[in-house]
Amino acid sequence: MSMRAVLVRSAGVGIALALGAAVVPAHAAQPVVVAVDGTLCDLTKTLAAGAASVTCLIPPGGDPHSYRLKPSDRSKIAKSDLVLHIGFGLTPSAKKLKSPGTVVAVGEVALPSYGGSDPHVWHDPANSAAMVQVISSSLTPVLPASDRAALQQRTARAVAVLQALQSWEAKQFSSLPSSQRVLVTDHRTYSHLADRFGVVEIAMLDSHTTGGVLRPSSLKTITQEVKSSGAKTIFSPAATPSKTLRRISKSTGLPIATTPLYGEGIAAGRNAVSTATLNVCTIVNGQGGSCDTAGANALNSQWSSIR
């Protein structure tokens, strides 16, 4: 720096001091965290709060199974301090992640003994609570020391809300007669929820078709199983049900729920908890029960208040 530049800079500081203005030192950039999956990203944003810059790759409504990394994604990952994804093959493109920071398959770390084939592990709130602990442990070394105590407080609050969510979901499903605790969908997405709460999951296309092709023999088998299952509603993963689901609905005489289930991540405008409560209310109401919306709203407020 030249002598003239030094004098100009010194003069500027002197003027600022004379005017009573504070001289603000430059701050280090926030840690950069990339979370691939939608639900995982909401968990991460909730824990990080304002202590890290968190980028979500898959938007609400996106399909993690077919997601392909864009150049902008690769650019974000190349600058990241931490990259998080569920693991268990949910997002095949996650195998290609290359980051200067740490890459963590959060679901696999949280559930090391799980050997099943359903990667949608967050539909069991107990699994989500375990993932919160893994996310928190992963964030700790990349956050400034001054932010770590607050991170631990947010972690404790998040786990408490997810434990309350588990209790709330258990009450919703237990309000149904056991014969009506049935979830009829197209593909196996909710096995973790079903196992936790004693719900029978019927994934029609996974169980009775090859490559999702619905042949007459498959339709007959599906119709017989669904009719004898105690199901009152067929649940769709999309607001506009597929032609296949409409055929099954006509064959079984069962309606398709007007509200879709959000199996692959969070719903637009919602977070991890409010999406979970929406899904459970959709199932319980569709199966002839009455969901506790006041309790759901209270849980959503508790989650949103974590800062």
C-alpha cells in the first residue's frame, strides 16, 4: 500500500471516529453447508439458524431418485464446508459429490443397523430425531466456537419437538380401529412410518407389477388385496393421480384422496414437521378418522420457533 493510500485510509478512520461512527471489523464468511434432500435441508436450516449459509439442492416437490446435479449445484458444492445427504441410495447422484469439506450420509450414520430397502427414513420421527443429532455433530466443527452453545440448544429443542411429534402421530393412528390402520399407495415409501405405528402399508405397484406395468392379472390381484385390506382410500403422491391409480380406484371402488401424500420431501410452503403432520392427517382422515389439527398446529409452531 502506498504512503498516500495509508494517509487517506488513516484520515477516513479519523473522520469516522470524530463523527462518532463505529469502525466495524470485517467478519469471516459464514460456513457454507449444502443439504441435498428437502426434508434433510429443513432439519439443517433449523439447526444452523443464522450461523451458516445453508443451500438446498432439491426443491419442494422434487424427486430425489431422479435428481441430477446442475452446474450451479456443483459450483455450490465446490465451495462448501459440509455436504449432507440421506444416503441409502435415495439420491443416486449423491454418490458423485466432491466437496473440499466433509460429505455425510446422515441417514446411514443415524441408522447404522438398517438393512432394508426404503430410504425414506424420516417418516419415522424417531429416525428424524437421530438424524438431528448427526446433523448437529456434523455442524459443530464447521461453526465458530461462539455459535456452538446455541447449536446445542437448538438441537435439544428440535429433538424435543420430534419426540412430541412421535407421540402425536401415535395418538392419531391409535384413534383408528386396527382394521383401518391401512395405507394403500403406489410405491413403498412409508415403511418406516408403518413399522413405527403398526400400520399396514400396501405398495400396490411394487408388490404386483414389474416396472410399474399394470397388466390385467396385476389389476385383479391388486383389487382383491385392497378390497380385503380394510382400506377406505387410495393415497396418491401427486395432486393429479396417475392413470394407473385411477384404474385401480375404479376397479376397487375406493376414492383417491384429494390431498396427496408428500413422500419424497417437504411440501411447498411447509417444513419437515408441518409436512409430517399434513401426511398423517391425510392418512387418518382418509381412513375414516378425525385428525387433531390443533395439536398439529401447535407442533408446527414449536418447530418454527426454533432459532
